[in-house]
Amino acid sequence: MKKAGSFEENLIEIDGIIEKLESGELTLDESIKEYETAMKLLKKSSDLLNRAEGKVLKVVEKADGVEVEEGL
């Protein structure tokens, strides 16, 4: 797996892994490695989304002048 990319790059890579897994052409060991890579990318993507959400909430708070509950 390469260095962490952007959210969009991660999704493209995950999509490629899904295609490989669905092809049925990988060995069991290869499938497990690809699955592990996809899970790491999903975690990184989730982290990127959480950070983006935090930034958006801060912008909304500043624009509205009110506090926004986290998790919305």
C-alpha cells in the first residue's frame, strides 16, 4: 500500500481492490492482503471524513455565531 492519499484517491484504490477480489483470480493469500489494504484505506478515509466534518462544523459555528452539537 502506498502513502495515504486523498479521500478520492483512497476510494479509487478501494474500488480497484474490490474488482480484484470479485474477479476470483487471486489466491487466498493475495485476497487477504488486498482485504487488509482495503480495510486500512477505509480507516484512513473515515479519519479524513471525520476531520472534514470537524472543519465544516467550525465554519458553521462561526457563520451562525452558535455552537453546533458534535456528531451531527
